[in-house]
Amino acid sequence: MPPNALTDASARQILHAQARRALFSSGPVPSPCVSVCQMDPTHGICAGCLRTLVEIADWGKMDSQARLAVWQRIVVRSQPEG
């Protein structure tokens, strides 16, 4: 799996819907976790939420601004190459 693309179109749609809610909501920033915890050893990105191990480990300590920055990076990572 390339580091910036989800292979399953429905998973990509779900992640984009979650990103829109996270980025445009005034409430608490939700976790991107979709309970598909499988790290791509080549790229170091979770196949489910497209976060790095550092982003996953630090999530609980992040403020809202840092969490939104992670969501923005997830959106970029989820774009198909081309």
C-alpha cells in the first residue's frame, strides 16, 4: 500500500467523512482510529487510520490544534497517487 493511498474505496470514503467532521466541527476532535490496527512496515503508516506510530502514541497528549493537524495529514495521505 502506498503511504498516501487507501486501497479500499469505501474505507477512503469513511475516513474522508470522519475528516470533514473533525476539521469542520466545533466540538472535541475525534480519534481517526477505525479499529484496523495494522502497520505498514515499509511506510510506518497504519492501514486503518493512516497515522504514524508517533501520531498514534501521542494522540492522548495532543491539544485540539495538534489533533487537527494530524487529520490534515491523514487527508493528504489518503489521496490516490497520480
